[in-house]
Amino acid sequence: MTAAAGMQFDYLWVMDMQDDNWPQLKQANAFIPISCQRDFNIPAASAEIQLNLARHITQKLGSSAKEVVFSYAKQEGDRICRPSPLIQTIINVEYEKNNDEHQACVDYKDTLLASSRLESYYDVHAPEIPSGQLTSGGSALFKDQSGCPFKAFARHRLYAESLQQSDIGLSAAERGNLVHRALQYLWQRLKSSDNQDYRSETELTKIIRSVVQEAIKQQISQQPETFTDRFTALEQQRLEQLLKEWLVVEKDRSAFKVIATEEWQRVVFEDIELNLRVDRIDELADGRCVIIDYKTGAVRKKDWESDRPNDPQLPLYAITSKQEVAAIAFASLKRGDLCFVGQADADDLLPGVQADKELLWQDKLNAWEQILIQLANDFRNGKAIVEPTITACRYCDLHALCRIHGRVENPDEVNQLEDENNV
């Protein structure tokens, strides 16, 4: 404010004039004797000099424009603020001079807003991606476009991200990564259903213990403070038990061999360059393949059944696969509910997975392809309307950007959202 005090303005607004902020407290120079500083009236030499300087600056600012506003915060958090004594005098003088005018300008923002003209503009289209120009993404692009077009635009074209929150221990995502890694190492060792069948229970237990230790060791390198001895022992026990129970489910399958685990694939679909990481691909005896995606949370095959699928990842893998696909399935690794959940060309490919009696497998693949083509075209054409499905909105972290909760003005709409969330 010292520099501004000697300038002239058309209008001037001086902020932060609380009593604990103005006059400002400055520390005296420690390398010059304090008596010398006081002799030469150096501002930080004494409280009296600082007060006189602040009073002079305030007077200068008050005469720097034909209209000057001094403002201060009434409250900061739980603390009630007061105006600086240097502007309290000005407030009192102005109040006595023209009480009506002072009352009219108490809330200056209202005066500013009242003079403004608001314009509404409804726009739900982003710039199109030119035809023939490749864009990049992963399976999440299709999931976001299906769940909410605006989320896909924000995430994959604006690259919007929420702030990450740190917590004690492992997050759900980190626990899921541990399970993925342990299963990856396990099938890299077993390689096929035959190797699983021919090994004794003791041998399988040793292999499971070894791959779990390897998975945990890699996680420890990233989070050494989390993995205390006791915590490591508990995670080792949890993962070993989970893998043993899962191999029981796998044992009911017909012969297969694992040809890929956590493998990255690069494909181009509708001018979108996709980097896809498939959890696992099994090859059957007839040469066809089964694509498996590990899930440690709740899963539903109904997530693929509508024009706006909640999780189109596996259908995307199926239609971009270079090998003929016989089945796609989630491997549900939720304790107490270990099973395959998916769709297949026949009933005997995966335990518990039945073929669709109403629609042929190839027709189903064709239907998925048309849905994914439409999603890709919507993304490239710039469709970016805030129109989420219930599931997508519930787990979205970009509400501050789309402000959907501020847009729901009808109470009936709010009740409908809550009812659908409870279904």
C-alpha cells in the first residue's frame, strides 16, 4: 500500500483493513542499532513511528480517488474481526456526514451486482476432434462417455483431476492392486490348468506363499511406512487365503492355458488410439480365448446390457481382440462371494456363466460394437452434456467442476435421485 499511496485513481478499493492487519507490524533491522533507527525515524524502529506512517498512508489513500472504499473482513473462520482504528475514524465521519448514503453503500458488492447485466448461454458441445486426427485414451474414456459425457470431456480433453487424499494404511485401490499383482505372479508360475491339477496341495501352498511375498515386497518399496511387521503378516495371511479359495473356483473349469497377464495392448478404434491393459487372457483347447478382469468389489453383468453401459471395459476388449473371443467375465474376488460373472458363447466355458438363450454370441458382440462406436463418435463430436447415470454420478470426483448439485432445483428431481440410489 505504500507505493499506491502516492498514486491517483478513478476509483479505489482498499481491502483487508482489519485491526490485526493494519497498521502492519514490521521487525526492526537487527543489524542497525535501534537508537540510530529511532533517530532517523526508520519506520520499523518503534510502534509510534509505524502508527504515524500507517495513518499518513491511510490519509493519502483516502484522497487518491473521487470514490474510495475501505473494506475489512467481518469474520475469518470462527474469529470475529474488527475494522482498523485508522479507518474507524473515517467510517464515523462519513456516517455523520451522510447517514443515508452510508447505509446504502454498506454492502458494496450489492451495488456492483445491481449494476451488472447477466447473460445466460446454454452450451453442451465441446469443439469437435477433426476427422482423421487420432486422439488417445484408455477404456476409461468409454466408461466416462457412457456414464456422463461431460465427465469424459473434462477428464480426457481438459485433463481435470481431483486432489488425491492420503489415508493411513492401504486404500481400496491399493488393496486391489496387491490382489492383481499376486494373481499375475501366480499364473505366470502356473501357466495352465494342467499345472494346477498336477501339483499337490503342499506345492500350491508354497507357490502361493512365494507369489504373495513377491507382490507385497513390491508394494513395500512404495509404502515402507505402512508395512510394519504386523501389517505385513496380516496382508500375507489375507492374500494367501484369498488365492487358495480362488484356485478352488478355477479348478472347476475345462482345460485352458494363460497366454497373457496384465498385458498392455495398443489398438486404434474409431480414430481413438487406445492403450488397454488386460488383466488376463486364457486360451481354450479350440483356440478361442476368454478375457478376464479381476474385481475386488461388487460386479454385475447387467453393467453391459444398456445403450449406456456402466462398465464397457470387457466388451471393448472383446471387439478389439485379434483373437476370437468365446467369453468375457469378471473374476469376483470379494471374500465370501468368489465366482465368475460374465457372458459366454456356451454354458461349459466358465463355472456359473450361462450362454444367453435369446441372443447369439456373435449378435451380442455386434451389438456391443455398435454401442462403443456410438460412444466414440459422441466423444469425437464433442458431446459434453452434464447428463450422468446414477452410478457414474455417485462415484464421480468432479462435482465441483460440473456443479450438478447446484443445477437440481426441483425437489422432485432430488427425491428421484435418492430413490434410484437406494434401488
